[in-house]
Amino acid sequence: MRSLAERGEAYGGGLLVGLAILTLWGGMIDALATGVASAAAIAVPYIVLLVLLGLTLPVYRGIIGGLPLESPFSWVVLTALLSITAVVLAPLIGPGLIAAYFRGKG
């Protein structure tokens, strides 16, 4: 049987993957709506976003460290924090990387 910490890491990883998939779909829809056709221009900002979310996960684990991981409230807090991070970071990262990509294409 896995320890509570191992289960927490597995659930946290699952949340990150799910959030990354939703973010990628949102980015692709946004890129198609604005006429951006390049797959790299769509994918790169969201890969960077996923990496940044992965780097922030230990911070969130510290924030909810006092909460019991089997509590649904803990996962609501973690999911909300990850979602807020994605909503804040995506507009900051995405447009800059897309613009840099097209500047490089000349």
C-alpha cells in the first residue's frame, strides 16, 4: 500500500497533467480563432506553462502541507491554486513566445 505522501504526489501529478491538457486545448482553440496556423506557435507556450506549473507544485504542497491529503478540501485548494497559476501565467507567457517565434521567422 502506498503512503499518504505517495498518493498525494500521484494525485498532484494527475491534476497537473489534466490541467496541462485543458490549457493546451484552450491554447489551440485560441490560436485557431486568431488565425495562428503554426503548431509550434501553439504548443511551445503551453509546454513552458506546464514546466512552470510543475516547478510551482512543491510550493503548493507546502501551502497545503498542514491539511490532511485524504480531505477533499485539500484537493479543492490545490486545484484552485494550480488553476489560478495557469490563468495568470498563460497570458503572460503565450503571446510573448508566439511573437518571438514569428519574429524569428522573419
